[in-house]
Amino acid sequence: MTREELVAYIGSHFEGKLTEMETGKFDPWFEVKAEDLVEVCQKLHDDENLKFDFLCDLAGNDTRERFEVSYKLVSLTLKHRLDLRVALDYEGAEIESVQHIWAGANWHEREVWELYGINIKNHDNLTRFLLHDEWDEGFPMRKDWDGKDFVRLPEI
Amino acid sequence: MGVIKKVPYFLEKFPGGGLLATNLEGILSHAQASSMWYLLFGTACCAIELMCTGASRYDFDRFGMIFRPTPRQADLIIAAGTITKKMAPRLRRLYDQMSEPRYVIAMGGCTIKGGPFYYDSYAVEKGIEHIVPVDVYIPGCPPRPESLLEGCLTLQKKIKSQKLTDWHEK
Amino acid sequence: MALRTEEFQVNMGPHHPATHGVCRMVLTMDGEKVIKIEPVIGYLHRAIEKICENRTYPQCLPLMDRFEYVTSMATNQVFSMAAEKLAEIEVPERAEYLRVIMVELNRIASHLIFYGVTAMDLGAYTPFLYGLRERELILDLFEETCGQRLTYNYIRIGGVSKDILPGFDKKAHAALDTIEQKLEDYEGLLNENPIWLVRTKGVGVLPAEVAIQYGVSGPSLRASGVDYDIRRDDPYSVYHKFDWEVPTRQNGDTFDRYIQRLDEIRVSIKILRQAIDGLPEGDIKAKVKPKFKPKEGEVYNRIESARGEMGCHLVSDGTVKPVRVKLRGSSYNNLQAIPAFATNCMIADLVAIFATMDIILPECDR
Amino acid sequence: MIIAAGELYPIFEWAKELLTGLGLPEVWQHLIIYGALAAILFGTLSVFALFLVWWERKIAAHIQQRFGPMRVGWHGWYQTIMDAVKLLQKEDIRVAIRDKAVFFWAPVLCFVAAFLAYVVMPFGEGLIVADLNIGILYIMAVTTFTVIALLMAGWGSHNKYALLGGMRSAAQVVSYEVPMAVSLLAIVVFTGSLSMQDIVNSQSGYIWNWFIFKVPFGPIAFITYTIAAVAEANRVPFDIPEAESELVAGYNVEYSGMKFAMFFLAEFINLFTVSAIATTVFFGGWNGPLLPSWVWFLLKTFGIVLLMMLFRWTYPRLRVDQLMKFAWKFLVPVTFANLILAGIIKYYGWYW
């Protein structure tokens, strides 16, 4: 499916749950609400014409106003690509796990939980694995984080 | 310490034994210097250069250096690559498991002072001298095999210049 | 009367000869059999993503070398491409060709390390040195071009840092000829070796469904019969100009993963020959302001590195520093998949599987 | 005195006369002479072992297009001596939680067991310490001590890797003992004697009198023996007890300094032992023209050692279950069939 067909197909099949975003100049980017996430992902994975069976990457982001979690999907059979983004409030950020759809999401979600402090619901193994065992300085990837070993380089 | 280290002290009790002890000292440190078995310890980029130095073109084996997988049988730990805070206790433990006399080469910028991660990495140990005593520092990111060899030769020189009294301290 | 038996736990790593760095695997073993694998990573977590947010775009590039040091050209490329996409920079054609040449050479170098290390993990020490010996030929080419052996910082935003020297093409062709010739030696040394065959054939089969589920990519995925190569399916750079095909294998066992990479060396040689011969004249770098500021936006850029899909998710707010750099290393997913298909194998097989999945730890830990 | 006629015979005769002249009783004479013999053997074999280590490193290096040790002496000829002196200086680490006696005696037993086989080894014409009439049986018996030592090392170290290595080595050596013994038996059936001296004597004369050429089952027995012997000596492709990439260093993972050196030297002495047995049984032992007999013996033995070293630097290693399968499902049937063949050939006299 070409990009335009894909956007049109998604526009007509997802009842407005996915909104296309301006930033998607290369692959189509869609925004989805946190509560619709699992349902949408399941449909993206199962739909005969979409078949997004491969989760490339799952990344968290802190924009200083809100958290964003983005999912980059590829269909290995139909060779098309799609990026999803979920925006979360700063307070009590929580997201549903998608690891029952793509098993590879497991570690990525763990990482998001560990470095951003975004809680992952229904995750089977939320334990620390990147930071060292005695870590007690909070969530280092947040923008307002300031650890003792972290020197902010001057603005240019 | 091995039994043989007590021999020079024993020899010095006899007339003329001092001369023998000096010769023995030379032989012992020469033996140490010419058969440094290094521990296969590589964490990051420098490990690849360490591998290359062990391989055909640079060939560590010329200096009698072969790798040992277990710290018990190693004389030298070449800390190749970034040591993170999570890895630091393991490095210390490996060092503790090695048998005396033991030496440490800090290979690459990361092990010297944190390298490119000095200012703003929350996870990297800024220099391994906080963890283990270092004998030779080799700068570079990563150091070329030639500079690693140079570092090993420097360590050989250091070992050869050791006196019997140093062994107690080490 | 039955004897009482007990399972026991073995801690493989973080310092273990077969974990290629600092991966730790907590194995629950029943005699020689591994019944549970729990990978523990993070021993090389250097917070590269956090540091990148603290630096300007060109300052990020040297860190990319350290993110995946075995194919650092590819890491440079993935970041530069993402930044170029955001800033809408057109890269000159010569620079694209040079990128392809360097990345493909780097791919060969990486697969040669793979060949050697896999053989060493299975007990044959000599192939390890043979692999590294041929790798030196490639490193010589890199060294004369960009002055470094491992961390090149060669591919910059907008192009490449230096042009190749005159005579590069001859040297490169000679190196490729040697490597192609030596590939037959490698295969003669191992592929017809009965011990090698019993150790690898039918061992550690990775079914295609499991591979896709876990996001395994690259040669390990193609060895399981999934025909997916980003160089072809999401064309970037100038790969579409060359005549090449994607090799695949069907069984997905250790042997297939091993032979798949040797096949990919051949493909890379094929691409390289065309790229070196067809190298156009022109600039090697687009005009990029010293104070590089991309437009505000968000992009996920993916390329095919030697281990699989390498991705860079770059978020910019229009200032000199990126807001977010997320690096996707293929080993992250490849390592994650190991417990799913390698459980209930012998410990010796686990070593073989780990080696042929070609895990590089900095890619996992970042 | 069991020492028969040989090149060194006059020396022993002289020593015996000297001792008799001193008026020592015969028991003391024997004790002194055997003590001297043991010292000579120990010295020679240690030198052989040191030489083999150096040789192996050089061979490996040249296979891999390197140089190997170059810095101490001509082409690093005293590299292993330096290694040994260094290992002597190393701290002797004793693990806190260990089985003390077992941990201590394992390397000693391994080292001693490696030398035991040389009691009946005919180094040259008449150069044999004791020509036991059960020579081969004795060798088969004492070489198995090594496995006990390795098992002890694995158990005593209180380390999981070491334990796995010890168990692997026990399984491996016990399995390969069978094909090794049976392939030697084929020759014993033919000669009708277990004595090493008899076996060598029955191959005297021309080169086609060597058992590997003389009888059709000879080559098969040699091949099966070589495979089993490589396994017995714990070398690649059968080095699973100390598989570096799997078990770190296997049974010797906790040993440092001199104790490790004992294991290390014992390994090379074992290598020499199995090659010497092969020389004696298949290649006519010390038989050969012109040169002194012991030179022939050493030449042949080092030739077989070279073969085993070439194996080591070209093959990957087997997995433990494949190793067992190979021993019991392939080697044992083949060697038994070979033994039956030997019996038939001997009975009907189909040989020259």
C-alpha cells in the first residue's frame, strides 16, 4: 500500500481514533488516545489489509509539557510503515502494555518505565535492568532531572 | 605469594647470598614480565582493539601474552572499554579474584577519566582508579593496537624494575 | 529408587568469554540442559541518549560511534540521515556513494568478526584469527580515509568528512578480491567440517513467527525465511541504483544464520564493486551551517546495519540541541528473543545461538 | 634388574657395580637405581612437556599466520620456562568454601598419574623401567587416574563451572576408555602378549612389519585409537571439560599458580603418553635403522603429537551429548568389529 492509500484506509476504518499529524513527512504519523491504544494496536496487527506484524521501536519522550510514547510499526509482508504516538499527561502517566500483540515490546516498555517513570499496565516484568542496582535518583530521561553526575553543557 | 618468593630472603642470610638473591630477583621479575597472561575482559569499543591486538597482525603472543578466561590464572587485567557503575563492582571482584602479583592496564579514555562520557553521563564510572589500582594508562578512544603494545611494554619495564621489597607492598 | 536431582543456577556473565562483552544470563540448569534463560543487561548502559540531549547535533555524532562500535559507519549514517531529513538537506550524490561504500565495507568487517567469534565460541580458534586478518584489510582502507580504525565519525550531517584518497579504488578492489577468495577458505574450513555441521545444523531453530513477534531483524530474520531488507524495501541512499538481491535461508537454525552472513558478505562485495566503479564526481558535503539547526519536527529513520534494523528517532524543537534521540539497536530485540526459542537447549548450544544471533551489547544498553 | 640390553645398558651396569662395590645390600641398590630412574624420567618428561607447550604455541601461531613467542631467546625458546617460573611466583589462592583435601590433592594426583604410565614405556632398545607382562593393561589402568583427579578438582573447587567440567570429563574419559582399550586389544590379540617390549619386538625388521602396515585391521585400530586418545587427552575437538567459551576454564577454573601449572603440564604429558602408546603399538616403537633407537621413538612420537596438534587448531569442539553418541554408537561397535576381524585374521593367518 502506498502512503496515500494507507492514510485513506486508516482514515476510513478507525472511526477517528487515529488522527494524522503534521510532522509525518516521511512515514505517516498518527496520534492515538491512551485509552484506545491497545484496541487500535490489535486492529492494526490483525487487519488483513494492514498486517502491522513488526514493532520496530517504542520510545518515550519528554517534551517538558507532556510525555509522548511512540510506536513504529512495519508490515513485513505488505511492506508499509506507520508511526503511532500517544500523548500522556505529566502527572500519573500510565499506558497499557502492548506486549501481548508484539512480544518484542517487552523490553522497550520496561525501558520507558525505568527511564521515564511512565507506568505500564499489564506488563509481566517491570523490573529495573538498565540502571545500576543502587540507583535512587529518579527517572534520568526526564527533562527536569538533575543528577549529581550530570553537568548541563552551556547553551550555544 | 608463591613459595619461591621466600627464597631470596632465605638466601640473604648467608655470606654471598645477596649476590645470588639479586640475580634471582632479576630472573623472577624477567619471568613475570615475559609471561603476562591477560584476562579476557572487554566491555566496549576497546575490546575490539584488544581482540585485534591478539590477532595475527599485531600478535600479543610474541611477548608471551596469552589470554586466560578465568581471573585466577591471569596476571594482568586490561580494562578495555567503558566501566559503568553497574559494572564497577564486577571489575573489583574480578581484580580481587586474581592472584598476586597482579597488574592493571587502563585502556582507553573511558577507563582513565570517563572519556566522552565524562561530563554528563549518570551511569559511567569516571575513571577506574577509584575501583582498582592502575599501573599503566593508555590514552586513546580506542587506543590503536600499537599503543596497547607500547603500554604492555611499559608495564614490562615497570615489572622488571621491581625490587624484592616492592613485592610486599604490591 | 529414584535419585533426587536438583536444578541449579549458573550465572553466565557479565564477564564470560562467550557473552561478547558484558551480557549476563542467569541460567537455570538441569545438568547440561538450560531450562530457563534470563538475560540481564545494562552493564554497558552509558546514557548515550541522555547525553545526546545535552549536546548539539554534530557533537552527537562521535557518541554514535560508541553506540555500536562494530559498525560505526552505520550508526553515523542513521543519525546523519535523521538530522538531514529534519533539516531537509539534500546530500550530494558522491557523498551518498561514499556512504554506501563505507557502510558496506563496515558490514563486511562486522560479518568477519561474527565469523571469527562464532567459530571461537564453538571451539575453533583459528577461524577467529583468519576473520580478523581479513578485517585488517578493510580497516586499512578506513584508516587512510578517515584516520581511525574503529570509531570513524566519517559520515557527517550533510555528507562525509573527507574525500577518499587517489588510489582508493585499486586498494579497495584488491581487498575485496582477497576477501572473496578467502571466503572460500572459510567455507572450506567450516562448512564441510562434520563437527561444525553437527554442532550447528538443526540447533536453535528460530521460527519465523517467533522472530517477527519479537522484532528480530537483519540476517537472523532472513535466515528464518522472512524476506525483508530495509535497503530494498524502504530504499534509502543510493541502493536502488545497484544490481543486487537479498539472500534468504529457510531453516532458521544456527547454521543458516551463520551461512546467511557469509552470503551477505558476497552481496556487499557485489554492491561495493558497482559503487566503487560508478563513483560520480562532485561535492562530498552539502552546505551545512556550522550552527546546525533543523526544523521543528519528529522523524524515525531506519537503515539496515550489519545486525539488522537500526533506527534513530529524532525529535527537534528547532534549537541546536535535539529534544530526544532514541536509538534502536537490533541486538536489543534479538537478545530479547533468545529465551523464547533457546530454552531447553544444552549450554553449548546456547553459546552457539548467542554467537549466531550476533549480539553486540552496547546496542542493547546504549 | 629388569633393564635389558640397550644403549644405556653399560651405564646401569657400571652403576650397579659401583653400588655393589660400596657393599650396599641389594634392596638399597634397587632403591637407589629406581630412584635415579624416576628422577631421570621425571626430568626428561618435564622437559618434554615444557617443549610441547612451546611447540604447540609455535605451531598454532604459524597456522594462524602469526609468530608466536619471539622475545625470550631464539624464537622464544624458553618461553614456557619463563611461564613456569612466573607460575611458581603466583599466589596460591585457596577458595574459602572448598573441600580442602580434595582441592589440594587433585592437581597432585593429576600430575603423578600422568607420569605413572612411563614405568612400562619402552623409550628405546632396552630403555624400559619395568617390562611388566601386563604392560598395556597397566597403562590403561593408570591413565584413568587423571579422570579421578579432574573430578576431584571439579568437586573440590566449589564452583559450578568447575563441577560441570569435572562431570563432563568423567563422562568423556570413561566413555572413550572403552574404544581405546578395545582398539589396542586388537593388536594384543595378534601379538598374544600384553608386554610393551614384546609388542615392539614383534614389529622389528622392516617397515611393513609395523602393525599399521602389517595387518589389515591395523589402520582401523590406529584411527579409532587416535580419536579415543585425543578425547583421553582432553584436547580439541574433545576439550569439553575445559571448554573456554562455555565453562570459562572448566575444572581448573579456581586453580592458580603452581596448581594450575600441574594441570597444564599433566595435560601435555598425557598428550605425549597417548602418542607414545600409539608409536609403540602401531608404529614399531623404537625400531628403525641407523639412528639410535630412542631417537626413532621420539621422532615417531613427536610426529603423532604434531598430528594431534593439527587437529586442535583446525576443529571446532563437539557438544557433550554428541561426544557420547559418537563414542558409544560409532567407536565402540567399530572397535569391537575390528577386534573380531583381528581374531579371524590371526586364526587363519591372513597376513605377511
